[in-house]
Amino acid sequence: MNDQQPAYSPPTLNREPAATSYTNTKEASIKVPLILMVWPAVAFVIAILLYATMAYLAGQSSQEATSGSDDALFVSQNVFTTIFNVVLFLIGSSSVVIGPISFVTGLVLLVVRLNERKKTTA
């Protein structure tokens, strides 16, 4: 009766380090984290510049109401200007809403990849 296996045996832990995708220096590139950190600001600046350009061009091509008129604020816009404003709004709002999440993710990835690069060179 002593030759039977116990009913429960605890699992053995594997003490070997797990293979990570950061071991190769090519894979540990810091381009992706930097892009994740920079794109919100770049997209926001581009959206503002495009909006300013579009407002300038629309102001030059449209017939402006006289400045003394009460209807100067309610000049009708063409469909292209409206669609362009919606697209610029989406670009700007995505850079503001998703930007901090992207920045923190890029910062974490940058620190991890730089630590992996430092460990492989040391």
C-alpha cells in the first residue's frame, strides 16, 4: 500500500526565464514607442494648420457678407467645407482623447525596450 502515488502533487515551477520578444536588438527598436508618444501632438498641430488654411481659402473664395450686417455669422458653407471641418474635428478630438493613453503606452514601451537593450549590451 505504500507504493501508491499521492493523490495530489504540487506543480513544479519552471525557473528558466521566459523568452521575450525584446531579446533581439532589431525587435527592441525604439521607433514605435517614439511614434506613439509624438503622434498626438503632431496630429493636433496638423489639424490646426489645415483648419487655418481651409478657413483662409474659404474666406477668399466665398462672398462675405458686409461687416455691418447681422447675418455675417450665418453665411452658408458649402458641403466640402462642412465635411472637411468634421474630419478635422475627428482628427483633433482623437489626438486629445487617445493621445494621453498613447503617450503613456509609448513611454512604458520605451522604458522596457531601453532596459532590455541595456541588459543585452551589459
